[in-house]
Amino acid sequence: MISPLAQFQRRKEPSVPPAEAPSPARRPTAIALCRRWADPAAVTLTTLLVAWRASALGQWIVDDAAITFAYARSIDEGLGPVQQPGADPVEGYSNPSWLALLVIGRRLGLFDRGALLGVSDLVLYPKALALLCTAGVLACVAVAARAVLPGRAWAVTLLAGGLLAANLSYVAWSFSGLENPLYALTAAATGALLVRGAVRGTLLRPAVAAAAGAVALLAALTRPDGAVLAAAYPVAVLLFLRRDALARAGRAVALSCGTFALPYAAFLLWRRATFGLWVPNTAVAKAQQPPRLGQLATSGELLTYGGWALALTGAACAGIALARPGPPRRALAALLVPLALTLVAYGVLGRDWMALYRFATPVWVLAATAFALAAGAVWRAEGLRARALTGCALAGALLLSVTGQAAQNDRFVHRPTLSMCFVAERYGHTFNAYAGYLGLRDATVALPDLGGTLLTSRLRVLDLAGLTDRRVAAAYAARDTAALRDHVLNGVRPELLHVHAAWTAKSGLTAARLAAAGYVPLYTEGNGGDYVRVDAVRDPDRITALRERVRPTLDAMVAEMRPAGCGPVLRAGEGAPE
């Protein structure tokens, strides 16, 4: 029996509801899961779409990329930045950060070591890097879109990725073995930083300023013209400058410029101390002239290739978005800054001899991002009728763009720019075989197609294009072909030599001049061919025998110009034909 006092005390105690059984953790709904994974799924899907488009090019790696491959091999083997053992240090590359990735891959056993399923890692590794960079580009698009159109970033990413996949210029040069995918990633990262900063009001934060400077530094070390991205952050700050934030803006710009300029200045000092030049030797060889205003007109070629209907549709969407206050206007204004800078850089570089606009890769990335953001902003703001009109315009413009590019793209797919595998076979292995048959030991070969040759040649190589030879580069820069011929024919006097097409006229090494210098042809190719110095061969009868022996093989090789693959490895002397 409970006492009255106990009953009173129980009444005074607060009533406590009985403990509820723990409810099971709420599981996310299917809609929530879709929203959470929509952006990563869009990035993955469009990356695979770009990779599928790149598969049409097979194992193609452009020969210029193999020059950097050869330098990566020399650096990893402790020889320093030289084109092959015994050569002088010459900066015959213009992509130090890409070169660093190749050296790292070789050190890890992923590059220039062998093959996987019969495919050389000289092909697989740079294409794997390109795939990772492509995923990074599309992730940057998603980050920028999330700041402007939360909930619809996946759609923006799909549209931008679809535009890039449809653009063979972007796809081909991203998977060419060159530094293009890394440069594209720096452009996309710059755009994402500026868009997020402009939309969220964080542009003047120290972290954003430092990140912009660091990305610009990476771009400048990836390609010399990448240095233009160092101006993107200061211009964007000026674009959104407020009077009450002048001091903060000045500090932010100083931080960004310092983050870029100090390490880059240190790199330039190292370049000068190591190679004796402030610019890469490649820039000297190409005799890049000061920019002229008329050169900027070459950017119009990109509109023609991309399609005027697509350009006008994008411009209309951007105009509508820019006309209305709000995040889309700030985002597009910020994104147009690096786009304009890369367009100017493309125009300044001038026309390139390689097909499909290889210098335009960052332009394609930023233009596709701006197009997709503008279209997404218009779609969100308009009603059903306007959305239908926008969708039809986008579909029609994209169809016209793809069909307009078809003929040019087909030509490139069936006969892409000079490949590493072809050069390795045509010049590396062939001239090794020449030297062996003619008994030429410790010989030198002079030719203008270098990458595959450096990876396979047992001979000393003289670069007639001048990319890896200071004397030849200086002669081209001075437009002094007499000095070039004197260096080649009287100074070096290579035992073997090859010129063809434009290189015959550019170098002045015509058949008549070579004959006067004691050279006779082994194989004739158009206005040039393969030559040997007669006095270097002990048995001249072997020259005649060699001519008859090589012609059928070389005729077929030159006609095809696209071997199926490089084989498992490319090493000096390995894989040479009998």
C-alpha cells in the first residue's frame, strides 16, 4: 500500500511519456537519390560519350606528342632534358606540366614500359590521362552549373558534354597525346572558379584569388599561350568591382597575380639558366612573330567549323540571359572573360598546319559551357511555348553543325595528322635498316619528322624542323636558309637525310643541292625522299641494291600512312623491319 506522502510526491513529479520505440532511419526516396546522383551521372555519361567518339581514331597518337615522350624517357633515365642520349639540352617541347605527368607515369611503370592486351602504353597512358582530364572538364561544368541552376546542373552538363562530344576538333586533339586535355581542364577550372565567385559573391576571397592564380600557372606551364588565363581573374574582378570594396579587390588581384607570377618567374629563370633562352626552342623554330590585328580574324574559322546556326542560337540564349538581372547574367559575364582571352590567344597564334584547329581546345570547352548555361537559364525562365521553341532551335542547330562538319571530320578520321606509329615505322625503323644494310656505324640522320624517330632510332638525329636543334631554329627565325644549309651540309654532314613536301623548299635542301653536296637518293618521294652521302658507304653497289629492295615496301607504306599500331614497345632498334 502506498502512503499518502508517496502519492503526493508522485503527483509532483513531471509525467514522462513512455519511451517510444526507436524509429528506423529514414531512407532517402528514389527522387532524392536521383537528385543526389544526377550530376555525377551526367559527368560520367558525357565522359563516356566523348571516349566513344575518340575510339573512332583507334590507336592514333600525333607524332609531335612523341617528341615529349622522348624527353620524358630521357629525364626518367637520368639524362636530363635531351632528345636522346648524347644530345645537348634543348627545350624541344613547350608543355612542361604535361611532360611532368609523363615522367611520373614512366616512373610508376605505367608509360613507355610495355603493352596491355597488345596495345602500347605509349598509346594507353596519354589517352587515359585525356579521359581523366575530360571527366575533370565536365565536373567543372557541373560545379559552375550548380552555382547558377541548382537542380538542373545535370541537364547543363549533358548539353555541354554533348556539344563537346559532337565536336571532333575537341575530341581528336584531347586524345592526340598532346597537352590539349590538360589545357582544357585549366580553362574549365578557371571558368568554374569565376562563375561560382561571381554568383555567390565570393570572388574577392583569398582562397578564390589564390586558386585562380594557381590554375593560370598550370595553364602557362601546359602551353605558352595558357598564360592569358592569368588575366581572367583581374578582369573579372574589375567587371564586378564595387566602390566599397576597392581595397579588398586590390589585395585579391595582387594575391592572384603573385600566385601566378612568382613561380612562373622562377621557372623562366630556370629555363634561361638551363637552355639559354627565355622561350622554348620550339617558339624560336616556328618564328612566331609579334601579333597583328588582322590575325584575330582567324578566330572566325572556329565559327564556320562549329556551325553558324549553333553560334547564333547560343548568342541568342546568352543575350536573353544577359538582359535579365540575376545569377545567370553574372555567371555568363564571368565566363565570357576567359572565353574572350582564349579566343584572342588562338587568333594571335595564327593558322596551324595541323588539321581541325588543335589550338582551339580551350575555346571549345568555354564556349560549350557558356552555351549550356545560357540555354539552361532561358529554359528555366520561360514558359512552355518558349521552351519548345528553344529546344527545337537547339536540336536543329546541333544537327546542322554535325552535318556541316561531317566531310571534314571524315577526312580526318580516315587520314589523321601524321601519327607517331607511322613515323616510327617510316623513319625510325627504315633508317635503322638503311644504316645496317649499308654498314653505317655511329651515323647521323637528318629529317623533319621527329617524334617516332626519336623513340626508335639507333642513329643520332638532327631535327630539320628545328624544334630540338638551336642552330636550325635560329636559322628559321632569321629566315636564313643559307645558314641552315651550311650547318647541315658542311657542319654536321649527316650520312642519311630525308626531306619531303614543304620541308624541301623551307630548308632549301633540294635534290640539286643535295647532289652537289655528295648525296644520292635511296627512295624518291615527290620533291624529296631518302638520301645517303656516297662517300660514307664503303660499297657503293649496295646503294643500287638497296634502292630496288625498299621501293615496293616504302611505296605501300607512304600510300597508307596509317599503320594499325605501334606494337608493344618503341625502343631504339627494336621492331625494325628485316
